[in-house]
Amino acid sequence: MEFSELTLERAILEVRYPTTFLFWDNSGKTMSLVTQKFPKIELRDAQVSNVQSDWWEEGLTLNFNQTKADVTQDFPKNLDNFKMVCDELCEAIRNVLEVKSFGRVGVRYIFVFPRESIDAARDFFLRMSLVSLNAEKLQSFLKGGIEEQQTLVRYEDEDRGYAFRLSHTPRELSFRLSRPFTLDASRFHKNGIIFDIDCYTKKPLEAPAFVAKDFVRLTYRTIEEHLLSALGL
């Protein structure tokens, strides 16, 4: 397996912060700053509890409220626009909502290693041997083999962590859209090995010192260079 064989299906950045009461007064001003830089972003819904917007052509969605903000992009061709929108939203939240620190920052990447069938995906997953158990010791319960469907591997130090969730269950592609939209589903694979990777911080960060595009760039590069070896693949 090579990293180039994985398809990036989704990228998600989330920042959490102490409750900012300026959200209720300045959510419109926050969106105004973002859309000045990215005019194709359209407001989908604005409520007392949350603001949601979309950049339809990029499959990109923004959400923010009084305690957290997130940016999601489905099937990105590259991460350039994702990084820039994350950067712009974090800057607006920092400046307009006067957020001083982020309690947790995390970025998730969901990759798939396509397989031609359910059986092929399951067989490949089992050959990865991510869980090592003595099958004979399990015979006191019932006779049979070990069937793995999902495995979680976590690496952490004092400041940050990486969580790897691997699975092989078949999936269906579904979207709920608020307007007509032509979806290119050519990069979706129903069967495959799913790599759901969460890269996160464990200590509060000073908001002025956090650069979202650098966080995305560095975490993605780490995954690209070390994912397969870290999992013994």
C-alpha cells in the first residue's frame, strides 16, 4: 500500500473556545469579513445558536457559534481553499468575536483505500493484523475466528495527539442539500478501508498565535509521511 493510493474524502477543522457573548451581536460582521475574501460563500442559515454557510462549488461548509467553529470540505481536489477559508474564519472569530484562546484545535482527515467488494475490503482489513489476540484463548467463549470491523489507535504526548480509526464497513453516499446541486460522486467508493484520522491539541492555544493554514499543512504532511509506517503498513 502506498499513500498515493488513498483518496481524501473529507477534511474538517474545528476550533473550540470559551463562550463569547459577542457572537449574538457580531455573527453578521464575522460572516461579512469572510465573504469579502471569498464572495462565493453563501449564507445557508442563521439562527440564535448557529450560523451556517456554503461554498457550493468547493463542497465546503462553515459553521460557527458562541463556543466553536468548524470548516468541512468534501472530496477536495487539494487543500488550498480549505486552508485559506479556515484561516479567514479563525481570524474573523479572533478579531470580531474577541476570542483570546482556543481550548482545543483539531483537524480530521477521512481517507479511503478502495477495494472492489465488501469481501475484498474485509479480507484486506484482517490481513493488516491491527489487533493481535490469541484465538485459542477465545475458544472458552465460542468456536470461531476473530472478526475485526473497526480499530482505534491513539498516539499522544503532553501537547497533542493523533487518533486513527480504521474500519471496512460498506457505506452509502447521501446528501441533504438546500438547493439543486450537481454532485460528482466519482471519487466515492462504497467498499474500502476507511482511515479516519483526528489530529488535535491538548492544551489551550493563544488565538493570535494560531495559524490555521499552517496547522492543516503540518498535520497533513505528517500523515502523508508517517501514516502507513505508524500503523505497520
